[in-house]
Amino acid sequence: MRNRNEGADGSDRTDIIYGRNPVIEALSAGRAIDRIYIQDGLNHPVIKKIKNLAKEKGVRYDFADARRLDKMCGGANHQGVAALAAVHAYAEIEDILRRAEERGEPPFVVICDGITDPHNLGSIIRTANAAGAHGVIIPKNRSAQLTATVAKVSAGALEYTLVAKATNLTSAIEKLKKRGLWIAGTDLSAERSCFESDLSGPLGIVVGSEGSGMSRIVRESCDFLVKIPMLGEAESLNASVAAGVLLYETVRQRIKKQERLS
């Protein structure tokens, strides 16, 4: 069964698939599932099958008590299992690079590291689409996923924007590097601002979380770092606002470069 209901933390709304057979069918069919919740203490053979299928498909599962599952499923008979399905199918990184190739443009990718607020993620997807980015990459864990809130905040942009989910963000970055992209990380400690850096070529821009920024390992994977000048008393910008500044500086530089070449 399916139901539009609260997310696992009660803060968002997403597509819930509940019941043992429906979850098995969704996994078998390759449905985009962000996470599965299994009731504590269940040892039924069907539950074991769900766990094995989840491992096979690379879907994370966690355990929850019956009360939490009841709330997620609106009191429906969930049989001890519920899956949080994405409201939009995920793309592959190759799909994003192929889109750039089809358009005859240098790849332009937005990489989100630790963006856990679905409103921020939705805004970033909307801006990425408006700026002509070829796609967005998010990590499998420590990130908001493609929930109904993300879709709503994106104001329809999610329907036209390729979003890939990476199990390992640093591996995804290395893959982009091998395909000729330069990876720019955003960090207030950077020596150069985004206005002084060359963002006109094949590029991946990493946007870190508003609180802690990029993780150390992702930061070390970047080719160079850029910052947005902060001239007032505020120490930082909202993650989605920062993304907007960086993406449109990239757009400005690309337009100028194209004008020089034409």
C-alpha cells in the first residue's frame, strides 16, 4: 500500500510504501527508495527476504518501534515494514554527463555535501535548473532526499533536473575528475573569491551545509576552493543562497567566455 504521510522524523511528507509484499514488489521493480524501516524484534522469513533485497539493491534499512511505524503509516496495517520512496526517480552521474554532451556544453554539476534541509535542497535544485546546470549530485546518507517538500520548493524544477544519488561522494568526485571536470569547493577560508576564480570550464561546484560546510574528506577532494566575500556582520550565507551566488557567477563567466570565442 502507499500513503502520503509524515516522514520518519515527522517534519516532512513523502511517499510511504507499507506492508511486506508491497515493499518487496517496490524493491524488486527497482523503485527509487531512500530508506526502509523495520519493526524491532521481527524475525519472520519475509522480513529476512526484505533485508536481503535491500542489501542487494543498496537500500539502507533501520529499525523502529511499532508506534513510530504506526505514525508513519497513518495507523494502517504496515505488517512491521515501511519504505520511504523518492517522489522522483534518481539519475546516474553518467546521465548528467551525457546531458552536457548532448547540449554541446562543458559539464556543469552541483554537488551537495550535507544539505539536510529539504527546503535548501529544493531551492538548490531550482537554482541549478535556472542556471543551466546539467545535474545535481547528493550523497546517499547525511542529506535530504527527494521528498515531496523538495519537489514543492523546487517549483517544478525537479521534473527537469537530473539528480543523482552517490553512495560515496568522494568517489563520485573522483569520477567527475577523470571525465575532465574541475571541482570547486566553497569555503570561507579560501584565498580567492568566486569572482577571482575561473569557473568557465568543465566544473563541479560543491555546496556544503550551512552549519559545518563541507566534510573534511570532500574538502580534500576538491581541486581548488572559493569563497563568497562577506562584507557585513553576518558570518555566512544560507546554503541555497550561497549556491545561487556561485551558480550565477559561473553563468556570467560562461557567457563572457562564449562571447570572446564567437
